[in-house]
Amino acid sequence: MDPRDKDALLRNFVLLTDDLDTPPICDYLIQETIITSDDAEQLKDKCKKERNRDFINMLMQKGPLAFGKFMTTLKTKQPHLHDAILEVSPHPDLPNPNPIQPAPVPDADQLTVLRLDKLRDATGNMEKCVSWIKQNATIARMISQDLKDKADDIREMGGAASVDREIENNKAVLQQSQRTLNEVDKLLQDERKTDDEYRGRYGQQWQMLPFDRIVQPLEIEAEEYRKTTTHYFSFVTSVTADYRMLRQSIERLSQSDSDLERWLYSCSDPRQQRQLSQLRRLYNQWQDLQSERSKLEHELVESHTTDDRNLHQVSSREFGKRVSQSTESQKRIVTEMQRVKQECEAVDTRDSNQLIESLSEDYLTFLQLKSCIAETQKCCNKESQAISSFKDRLEGFCRCREMERRAMYRPIMWVLNEDFQWRVMSGIPFERSKYSACASPNGIIVTGGYDQNKKNHADCHEYYSLNRQWQALAPMLEARYEHCSLFHQNALYIIGGKRDKRTYLSSFHCMQSGQWRRLRQYPHAIAYPYAAVALNQIFAFGGWKSQTEFNFEVFEYDSTREQWLERATMPKRCTNGSVAAYEGKVYVVGGDQRMCMSFNPQYNSWVEIQKRPQFEHCLAPALVWDTAIVVFGGKRTESIEQYCILTSEWSEWNISMPTTNFIRFALYVHI
């Protein structure tokens, strides 16, 4: 800067530091490439006097054109300062004590270098000037850095999908806890039912501690776990509802920055959208200008290396013109950008700001919900482990109760006295279930069955009714259960049964005078067959060929030829029923179908009796009592009914079975 111009500034230094309005002057000087954007940036965030002082010092360091450009803008912006500086400036007619020597005229090579420098300086200044414009042009202005950081946090946490997974995991853990608690309830119910069953079966003879006296703490603990699980379920449901309200915002923040910016742009004021579009257009023009400028610089370098002087002079004038056009286009773009910037600042952006604030608030709420979900998941997992541990303890408790029951278990046989009172038969020498029993001349014979360890047995025991004593008989040739036994002509006969759950037996054995022998096998492997003696012959039918196939076939055993003869099949299905023989006929009664029908061996024919029992006597025993067929209880009833053969009528006894548990055999024995 000319020393005289510096002197004029210094003489008005106090006035300038007090009154000068720097920002609009800086914008003009940036446009005229006197100062750079970095120079203007250094003046920000300072108080007015300090900013004006630094600006004057910076201006005096600039080139010879700086003072003139400064006075030009000062004349329009702050004319009183312009006039004050002119009053103290040296008179233009006085000789300059330090005249500026005219610059030597550069040759063509020097002009090329100067033009390259001018282009590159202008390009650098333009890049700094439009750096903020570029942000607006790519809509980055719509989203603050703070919101970008929040969006980055959400994406790092997995976004909305991660919360969905955590909520589903919580629900899955709670559902598993509920299933475990349901299993706990079933364990308690089964234990209570089993305890009641044994207590009803044995009555006062059952000395095991009642379940009701020890179950209360377990039920209280189970109820507490259920309340806690229900509470967590309600909490997770509430959190899910809150999250559902935030989900759209979280999905927005989970998107890429460009998608988020595009969405915010679409929600902004239409005027703001138009201005941003103009900024994009101007920025695209600048990019085109920059591309042309790169080509111009390349051509300048190429022309600098040519040896043709005439061609060099022609191209030099052309390059000078193109460089001037490039810089003028740059000034136009900058001026237009500054105008659009001012219009942008005047537009109401409250709607966009409200969206950004809403997203920021939802982000904070999301963090709180995610923290709650994570903490709830820890609590749910801990609760689930506690419930599983409680179930394991309860299962152990029930196993101990079962072991105690097995230690106390004794098979139950009831006796109905002549005064129609039930009493328990004591002194039973075996612990067995699913055995077979039949009447004998001495009393009762019990064969086979399995014990509490599911082990099959082949032993046989006979109860002598006169002295009320049990005596062991010769064991069967093969251990079995769910078989049929009957006593006929001083011999004990065994038909079918099971060796194990899947193996059905067809063997037919006979014991006479303490010796067992094998007879002709039954035509089918069979379990729970019906058998009775009529007209001095053994008849067998019914039963199960497999777990699902019922046997309708009827066979008569010819003891003379030792073979089975096929007879008329059963006309109706009667599963889990019973049989009794009276005056040469075999009666099939009860069962799941409440059946009543008779078989006449003499005519090989069946008769279906229309009148049926009132109750469903499933797995109930039957016997002949005087002139009636009596059916005792069953799996689903305690009632005792009789069918009077003479009148073909059913009637119910006044007494009931002594226990709710079904009894498989009923035998008429003289005691």
C-alpha cells in the first residue's frame, strides 16, 4: 500500500476503530480478491474495536489496490468515514515524496507465469469463499453436526433393529419363565392329586406327611415368581408401546446422513428449498468454471514451452482475455451466492428446526428406553434362572415324596363284609400292580405284575380265606403283566399279557398240582383279554392286539384236542370292559361304551341288550351275585351297578366303592 494511503488510515485510526462496520466491507473485499476468506475468518469472535484494529492493520499489508477498493465500499457503506479520510489525505497535486515507480512491462513468459498465479490464487480464494455454499448445496445445512453425531451413535448401537431384537429377547425369556411356572403349577397339582389319591386309598393307614401342610411355602414362592414375571411383562409391554412412538424417528436416524438430509430437505419451507436449489446451481456453475480453468492452466503451461514467438504473442493475448473472463465469471458467481445467502437468512426455518429438535429429543428418550430395556433384560434373565432353579428344587422335592411313597406303598385289597362294610385286607406279601387275580377253591390267586421299579415278576401267591394267610405258589414260566388268569377244573390258566411295553404275549400256560406246562398258544398276542368259563369250556375274547387295535375275535379252547376254535365275533366294541358267566352264557358289560351284551356258546350267537348301565364303568371288574351281574366302580365312577338277568334291568347299589381309584378285580370268596 502507498505510504500516503497508510498515513491517511493512521490519522483516522481512532475514528475507524470506533465506527467501522467490518463484516459487509470484508464481503466486498473478498469478492474483489483483496483479502481471503481466511482473513475474514480471523476477525470473527472479537469485540468491535479489536476487530476494526486488526482489520486496519491487515489492510495496510495488502497491495496498492487495497486502499482504493476500501474507499469505494466505504463511500457506499459509511460515507462519513470516507469523507473524514479524504480530509486528511495528501492533496493529489502535490508530488508524492515516495512515488510508485511504474512496473516494468513483462514479457510473454512473465505474463504467462503471472496469469497462472492469478488463476491459481483466484481458485484458492473461491474455494474458501464457497466452502459454506457447498454444504448448503448438498443440503448438509439441514442437519447439524450434533444431530449427525446422534445418528452415528444410533447406527453404532444397531439402530431400530437392535431394539426390536432386545424386546423380542425379553419377551422370549419371560414366555419361557411363564412356561416354567406352568410346569411348576402342574408339578404341585400332580403332587397334590397323588397325595390325595394315596390318602383316599389307604385312609388312616397312610402315615405320610400331608401335602397341604408343607405346600404353602412352595405355593407362596411360585406366586411371587408369577407376580414378578407379570410385572416384567407389563413393563416390557409399556416400553414397547413407548418405543413404538419413537420408532419412526429412530428409523430416520438409523439411515445414512444423505438420506436423513434429503428427508429434512423435503420437510423444509418451499422458499428455502428454492434457495438451496439456486445454491446448488451456482455451485455446479463453479465446478464447471473450475474444470474450464484447469484446461486453461494446462494450455498456459503448454504455450509457455513453445518456441514460436509470433504464435506465442497471439496466444498470449487470447489467454489474457480468457483469464479475465474466468475471473469475471467468478465474481458473478460469488455475488449471486452472497445474494442467495442473504435470502436464506431471511427465510423462516422454524419447521426444519422443530424437526431437528424433535429428533434430538427422541434420541435422548431412545437412550433412556434402551438403557431400561438392557436393565430389564438382565433382571428377566436373573428371574428366569431363579425360576428354573425353583423348578429343579420342586422336582427334587416331588422325587423325594415319590421315593417316600414307594417305601410306604403296599397293594390294597378291600373286603366287603356281609354287613356291606368295606375294610382293608392286611398282610399282603407283595408290592405289585397290573397283576392278574382270580378266585380259587381256597380263596384268591394273584399272578405276575410289576413292582414300583417297573420290573416284571413271575411269582404267584394264593390267599387262603379260612386262615387268612398267604402262600407262595410255583412261579409262572415267564414273567408278565396285563394278562388274564382263571381257575378251572383244579387248574390255573394264564392267557397273554406283556413282557414289556412293546412286546405282547400269546402264550397259554396251565398249572396243575404245582406244575406248569405250556399249552397251544392263543391265536393272537394279546393284552388284557377277557376270559370266562361257560358250559365247562374256556372262552377268551376282547383285549388289545396293540396299543390302538382292539380284538373283536372270540375263541373257545378245546381241552380235549388242545386247540383254539374260532367262534362268532363280538358285534360291538367294548374296550376296557369286563366279563362274567351265568348259566351257560357269557356277559360283556361296562367299558368305555357302557356296553351290555351276551354270548351264547350253545348257539354261537351274540345278543345286544338294549338297556345299558347308567355309569361309564371303565376298567371296572364284574362278577355274578345271586342272579345279577354286578359292576364295581371304574376309572370314572365310584358307583356300583347290577344287571338283573331275570328282569333285564339295571339298578344302582346304595353303597359305593371305598376309594376313588379304580379296582381291577372283584372276586366272590367265602371267608
